Amino acid sequence: MKLPVLAASLLLAFGAVHAPMAAAQTAPAPANAQAKPFVWENATVYFLLTDRFNNGNPANDGAYGRKQDAAKLRGFMGGDLAGVTAKIREGYFKNLGVDAIWITPPVEQIHAGTDEGTGKSYGFHGYWAKDFTAVDAALGTEDDMRTLVDTAHANGIRVILDVVMNHTGPVTAQDPAWPKSWVRTGPKCTFKDARTTQDCTLVDNLPDFLTHSNAAVELPPMLAAKWKKEGRYEREVKELDAFFKRTGYPRAPRFYLVKWHADWVRKYGFDGFRADTVKHTEASVWKELKKEASLAYEDWKKANPAKTLGDTPFWMVSEVYGYAIGHGHKYDLGGGDFVDYLANGFDSMINFAMKSDAAQGYEKLFSSYSSILHGDMKGYSVLNYISSHDDGGPFDALRVRPFESANKLLLAPGAAQIYYGDETARLLKIEGAVGDATLRSFMNWDELAANAQRGTTRVGEVHEHWARLGRFRAAHPAVGAGVHQMIHHSPYTFKRTWSQGGHSDRVVVALELPADKAVAIPVGGVFNDGQTVRDWYSGKTAVVKDGKVQFDSRSPVALIAQD
């Protein structure tokens, strides 16, 4: 399908940013490009709600007899593990430059629905666990899970598992509460200090694990009965006994959870965790989880050398709601309680400030982030995002600035989180959906296939722009992990330089280039006169002369590197 080329530029918030060229003119990656090492500081992480992404096997829809009686966008819609695998095989993620996929918790969810005040809802999102040791049947089987991770690894893509240590699923007539020795059911959190953030429930009817306790507990009766019915009680108990004997941990609730989460790594080879509701548990819990998950990861790599992607250690990123990159190592829980989560097992923090910081100009955004990441946070990183599954204030909620969104997210220092549909301008305002449901519509594959109109541009053109930036980023760790320095004001041009472990990388990027003529871009101090460099956006090459380079193209962006 040939996409139309927009002759005029789109007027966005920070000046003229032009629509990209037609997909039929896609700029391929250079054939002679030398692969740079993967570093998490430059990762492009694609975050998807498995149930809302792609339905690869309609036969598993309607698992456990769940009814189709949910409020708008609050029930299961058919997306599954097989659907994600299908898109990996199609090359969808590789074309976007994605090198890690974050899936929502695949664990078995409560079977019934419940109303939290926004209409009847089901656990399609994965955060309402019933059994942390089983794959939810609506998403597929253990074989489907193994196939997804193996297929991702075979395509050079890592997989991140979303894990919950804070709470179970809500209580329903079909889903009883866990024993009082395991959970509390009140009071509700008031978020004034550590105690009122951790020793409480996030919302009504969301039992909170007693993660502070070292008291031994027995298996919840309903879980034991479930395992017996499924014929795996003896095996699960034997594994638990072996775990507690090996580690010497008390049989406290949090260590059961540590064991169950680490098992997913040992069994399937997950490369990292995204930790949910981190500030609602004691910080030390995550350090304990990191230790066991890392051991499990090394065990999996030894058992599966042909499936392993390098020697990168196990990685963890935290969701500390409200954390901003400027907090660095010091997050304030209130009441004089400060926590350094990076000292408690985490390699990266989700940066909740990016969606508002993106309103700044390019240079202010990029230079401030670079200063922090190569200063107070050196050795760690942040995961930037512009939209997400539970953030009601995304950058560009109406998707009228999709090119600027891509530029700021994918070119900002730090790792980047693409929320499914950012790259296709999937709408985040859905009539009739209440609360966070409006952020969770099904992936707009139909609009991408039809190259639907979105404002003054088309979905296919948006997607192509994101893909070109993403592939450049994937090939060049300097983009997210390098040190930023502005070279020129207009057209805005900057350089990024990176070195680590004997490897190095350097790039120059120019934004908001004029539509009516090719211009000389300053690259002196990065590339030498006489060197041939390539623009990854247009696919054109040129020779550096007098410290500048000029490409025969009318692209809005230049992504310049030697390979």
C-alpha cells in the first residue's frame, strides 16, 4: 500500500515539523552497519496490554466462563500471547526498532467481575491475581508463553514481565479473600508517609499483602485446593520446600511471592521485571526479589545457551507512582520518609515527569535529562513515556502532535517506553469509557491497514516516522545512553557521544529542517572532513566538507551516523 506524501509541514507546538515520506520510500538500515552492544540505558521498550493488542487464538476467548457484561473497555477483548508472538514473527517490533517487549502480568486473574466505582470490570489488565503460578487461560497456555519468549529472543528482542508484590485481586463471590495471615483489607492508604502508603490498601476491596511480616504462613486453602484439583499440588509444595530450604528464608508471604515470580524467569527466560506499585511495599522487598530473579536468570541461561541474548544481567525497572527524573536517588514518601529505590534492586525508574516535561523545548528537555543521567544518576537510568495505561494526563492526549511526540520520546536521553498505539496515533479519548479505561482501547490495526486520516496527517505516516527514529535508536546506543550537547540553534542540531567497555558510538541529529530546500548541517567535532556519513531518516549518504554535511533530501529530520 502506497501512502500519500504530505507536501506541507504540520504546524506543531514548537514549530514546523514535517510529515515523513511515504512508506513506499522507507529508508532501510545500512547493509554495512556494525552492530553495537545492547544497553538497557538506550532500550526501546514496547509496553502492551496483552488482552488489547492482537487476538492470535479466538478459541481461548471467554475463559473461566467470564461474562460479556463489563462496562465499556472494562472486559476481556481477546488479545493473547499468541497474538503478540504473531506480531513478533511479522517483524512488527523489529521494524519499529523495539528491543524489549513489556507484557502485563499473565498470571491467572480473578474469575468474576467487580465494580470499583467506574462500572463492572474484569482483570483483563493482569493486576488482579488469583494464582501467581498459572497462565490465565484467556491469554493462552504455558506453551504459548514459552513460544512468545523464545520467538522474541530469536529475533533479538528481550521480554519484560510485569510483577505485583503489593496486592491480590479483589474479593468476589467466586474469588475469596486470602487468609488474614497473608493480607490486610484495610485501612485505605492516605499517602502521608511511609506507613500510610505501605500498611494499607490502595483502594477498597484490594487486599494488601503483609510484605513487612516475617511470620510463617501456610498455603492459602483455596490455592491448595485449586492445585489439587489441577493435579499439581505435590509438585508445587515440593518446590516450595526446596526453595525455603535452599534460601533459609522464613515462610512469610513475601518470600512465597519472590519464589513464584522468580519461577517465571527460571522457566521461560524473562529478561527483566517491571515492578508494579513499588512504593506500597517496603523497599527492601525489591532487593530480595532482584537477588532471586537474578539467580533464576543465570540458571535459565545456563540451561538454554542457544536462546540467550548476550551476558546482560537481569534488569528491573520500578513503578514508583509520581517519581520524576529530578528525584534521582531520593524519593519523598512524605513525613520525612525518603527512599533510594535504586539502592534496593532497581536499575531504572519509570519517569512520570516526561509527559509534562515534553511540553518544554527540545534543548531544555534533552540537556536537563542528560545532566541528571550523567550526574547524580550515573550508572542507572529512567524509562521515559508520553502515555501509559493508568496515566490520565498523557502528552498529546488527542494525538494531534504525533511527530513531535516521537521526536521527544525516542530522542530524549534515557530509555524509551512506547505504549502500544503511540506509533499509530491510537486514540486515548474513547466516548463512553470511564477513567483509565479510555486509555486501554484495542490496538488500532484496522486504522493502520487503511492508512486512516488522523487530523492533518495519516496513521501510516505517523507509524513510518516512529519506525525510522526507532531503528536509528536501536542501532546507536549513543541516542539514549550518550552525553548530549547542542551544536546549533537553527536548525536545531545536537550530538550524542557514548563509550562503554571498549565500545563507542557518536551521532548527530537535526530537527525541524526546512521543507523547501536541503541545508548544510554542522557535524564538526563529531565527524571529520572527507568522511562519508549516512542519514538514517532518508537513507542518503554524503561526505563531510568544512565541518558540515548536506543530504539530497527534503526530510524533516536528519539522523546522522557513520554506519
